[in-house]
Amino acid sequence: MKKIIATAAFVAMSAISANAADKVLHVYNWSDYIAEDTIKKFEAKTGIKVTYDVYDSNEVLEAKMLAGSSGYDVVVPTSDFLQRQIAAGVYAKLDKSKLPNLKNMDPDLMKAAANYDKGNEHAVIYMWGTTGIGYNTKMVAKRLGDKAPTDSWALVFDPANAAKLKDCGITFLDAPTEMIPAAMKYLGLDPRSTKKEDLEKGAAVIEKVRPFIRYFHSSQYISDLANGDVCVSVGWSGDVFQARDRASEAKKGIEIGYSIPKQGALQWFDMMAIPADSKHKDEAHAFINFIMDPQITADITNYVWYANANKASMPMVEQEIKDDKGIFPTPEVKAKLWGSKVYNKRTDRVITRLWTKIKTGK
Ligand code: N2P
């Protein structure tokens, strides 16, 4: 009798472990983009075991998605890249019956995202932000005076300024579709123009300041700004605020500012989507729905300093963040932001070529 019970228990146990082993999820998200406890909470709630990998470039994600069989179940492309990848058949349609928390999302922002994904069929907004300038207030003032143009793209794109900041360290994002349009805007051109001549003019601005740029990288600058190892970074809003936060906690007198330049800046949406070849689509839906829980999204915003698009989370978002104009810009500033442009293959090749030339000099 004992033996039978033991066998039955063994069979039951292996059934559980086989089941648990089935419940896995592979998430590929931007670096420095989630709260410390988000994944732990999801695992505890659902029993799904998560593998969480990170990237800091849409191009890197896109290469993996177009190659296929990435093994990922949830990824987070920016809206313009998302649209191109949807057209390439990379993503599955969402099963909205499995996403009851969609009701929490801000209808206006989801409508804006629908410009890149008709009917919001494939993706849900994760976080959004701007691409502006992070700077060390004291180091910049020391080199350019109290009237340093920290409110302008001229801070980094005018060679006279860049030359003076070279020694303390300027860094640019390794994100050609964000950097070149910003330089175009500095020249007074339409940042969303796809004319080859306009893109070339933008690239020429960056080439001129190239000798004064310490590096092109899209995540290293967080700790470098925080530690005073660099003084100006063209960067993403929340990442600069993370640097500001770390600097103030270190209490070494380093102050970091973030500016949305007066000429305007890119506003982007990062979108959660499920690759068509994902083997864990139920788990992927469970994850996306979990992120849309108001408290979970508020926790992420409170930790990474990025705005979210979850209306129901707002009461739980810290007042300091809600009041920060760099995170939630005023209507006047908002009017100057531009949305990500979706580039076709031809334009994309032009941009890639210009970027390679900028970075390698070839
Ligand atoms: C997080 C960067 C996300 C912003 N580190 C890029 N869209």
C-alpha cells in the first residue's frame, strides 16, 4: 500500500514538475528598463520561469527578429521599427481576450501608437520618452559659462561648443535614426524628411563634431554621467534621470540635468510585441497583461523614470515624477516633439551608410 502511495505521489510530482518546466518565457527588453522586483513578482504570481535578456539598440533587435527563431516570446521595439517589422511578418496578432488590463491604457496614447500598428493589433505601449541632452551642470558651466546653451542642440552640434566640452567627454547614442534627425532639426530642416540631401546634411553636422565625441554608445553613459566620467550625453530621458538619481545618491556634488532642446526632440514609444514564432504565446500574453497592471507599471515608472501609457497607474506614480517636465512635458514642449519616422529599405540603407562613415571615418 505504502509503495502504491509513494508511486502515485511520484507520478503526481513529476506531472507538476513537467508542467512547471513547460511554463517558461523569454523576454528581450531594453537595458535599465524594469523595476528590480517586476520579474520576481511575475514568476511568483504565475509560476512561469522567465529568462530576461537586454539590448540597447533597435538595430540589434531588428537583426534578430528578421533572422527569425530568436527564441524570444516578448520583445520591445520602438514604434517605427515595430511597423517595419510587422510588415515583414515578424509579429503575432495579440489575442485581446487575454489582455483584460488593456482597459487601463490611455486611449489617446494608444491612438498615437496605432499610427504605427493599425488598431493596436500587435503591440502595447511599454514606456515612452524623449531623446534629449543629459549634462553635468557644473562641468558644462565651467567650460561654457553660466549661459551655456544647455537648452539647445547647439550645445553638442556647434563645433565651437563641442570643442570646449571635448576634455570632459561628450557621448552620442549609437542610434542613427535618432541622431541624424536631431542634427537635421538643429539645421532647421524637417527631422522627418527622407530626402537623401537632408539626411546627408544632418550627417555632415555630426561629422564636423566627430573629433570631439568620446564615444557612440547607448547605455554606458548612464554610469559615466553619474560618476562624472563624461559631461554631456545625447540620451534617453529616463536613462539620464537614472544617472541624475545615482549621482545625487552618491553625494559627491555631481548634478545632472536633462534638457529637451528648444528646437524640439524625438518622442518615441517602446512597444511590447510577441514574435510570430514564439513558442510560449499564452505566457507572453500573461506577461504583457501583468505589465499593464496599474501597480506594476507604476513601480516600473518609479524605478526607471520613464513615462508610461497606463492611465490607471497614475495615482501610484510618485508625485516627483508626475511633476517632472522632462518626463511629462508641458503642452508647449509637447507641441515641438516629433514622432519616429518609419524608413523604407532604401532610406534605411542611406542612413546606415552615413552612420558607418561617421563612426569609422570611411
Ligand atoms: C532604456 C532605453 C529605452 C529607450 N534604457 C529607447 N527607446
